[in-house]
Amino acid sequence: MPDSGPVHVIGATGRSGLALCRALAGQGRSFVPVVRDLARWQATGITAPARRADLESDPTTLRAALADATSVVLTAHARHLPAVLAAAPAHARIVALGSTRIFTRWPDAHARGVLHGAQAFARSDRDGVLLHPTMIYGATGEDNVQRLAALMQRLPVLPLPRGGRARVQPIWQGDVTRALIAALNRPWAGPHSLVIAGRDQVTYRDFTRMVARAAGLRPRRVLPVPGTVLIALSRLRLPGLPRITPPEVRRLLEDKIFDIAPMRAQLGFQPRPLEDGLALTFPQPA
């Protein structure tokens, strides 16, 4: 490893941050959780003492939390990267999570925030990497595939723009954690950017069928619906149905697939097959 100091994890109570902390604890590697809510961290049951920093209302607390940092992982929103770059010691390596949402044709506030952080990181002279995951599934508390399964439980047919022909490449949470640890273990010269994605590229129609089978449901017939109609319907709050936003509908109209050869070459692992990851996400009773 490039160094043996503790890993400062910003956003340690979030989905990816908590998964990373559990993995580091399992490896016996020292880490410093940096969180906004100390009580929420204590509720996780992980014994590592946390430091408090509020990136929203009091970013000055971050400098104190990172004063002795040699490796910093930002699992909170990448819009906070400028603050992390300003607060972390000059010698500290940075590993951060962005999002492939920056490549969408319909950027929203989330995508613009990631892009702002990515631009700040690219302009810096920091050693490290900004990892851009595709849709993450399988985390504790994650609601991407769970919302889809809940929707299929309530609908006899599944309305999808373009009949669900757009392709997706979801990445399992365990592989996001592996990518973060591999990035920590790799020396980086200057700022880098890297997409991390799942092994399989599937149409969204086939993705819904795989999710249904993993959740113990009958796959739903897909009903092709114009995107404009679904966007209009998404603005309504329909009782008993999960909330779907207009930006989410728009993103169903575009392919979200990426070459994972750079990820395999630089991080040294093959991501888990989608079918296997979904089986772990929806464990069936014995």
C-alpha cells in the first residue's frame, strides 16, 4: 500500500461510506469516520471513534477532522470535493465517488454538483482518483432495485419509455467497495478520473425481468409508453406507488453503458455478474 496511515472516510454513515468502513474494519485496517451526526455513527455498532464535520453548515470543521489525514475517501456527494481539497493536508491522497450521471443529456442538480467537484479535482495537483459509478444496487438501505420490485408488485404491466430498450450497466455495492479499497492501495500521480461499472450490459426491459426473478416475482409485461406521457404522470403522487421523478424517466431514454477495461486494468478486479449481485440483494428464504 502507498502508506499505512488511517483512512479518513467522509460520509461514513452513508450507504457507500458505511460499506467501506465495514470492509476496512474486517481487514483490520485503521480508519477515521468523519460524520455529521455522531449518534448516527454510534448506532452502526462499529467501534472506531468518529470525528464530526458538517460540510453544509460549517465546513471549517472539516479542516480539524482531517488535520492528520494521509488518505481521504469522500463518499458524500462529490459537490463537496472543493471543500475537501481545501481542508485536507497537502500531502493527503484523495479517493472520491462521483457519478456517471455527469454524462447524461439531461443534467439535474445532482449531476451539476458532481461536475463541479470533478472540475475542481481535475484542476488540482492532488494525487488520487475520482471514481464515477453507474447505478449502484445492493447496498443496505439502497432503493433502486427495491423500488423497482415494489413497483412491479403493484402493477400488472410495466410502462417504460421506448419499451425499455435503453441499456444499463448497474454495479453491485460490494464492487464499489472493492473499487474504493483498490484505489486506496494504488499509487496515483496527480488527479485521475475513472468510470466503475458492472460486468453486464442489459436493456432496461431485461433488467426489470432479472430484478423480478431475484425478488421472487413474476416478470411483468412491458408496455411501451411515450416518454412525454410518463414524465407527465411522474409529476402526480399516485397512492400506493413508489415516487418516480421526471429526471429519472428521462434517464430511462438513454443508454448508460461504459467500457470497464480501464477499471479492470487500473483496479485489478472483475465486477460481479448482475444475476449474482441481484441474488445477494434479494436473498430468498430457505
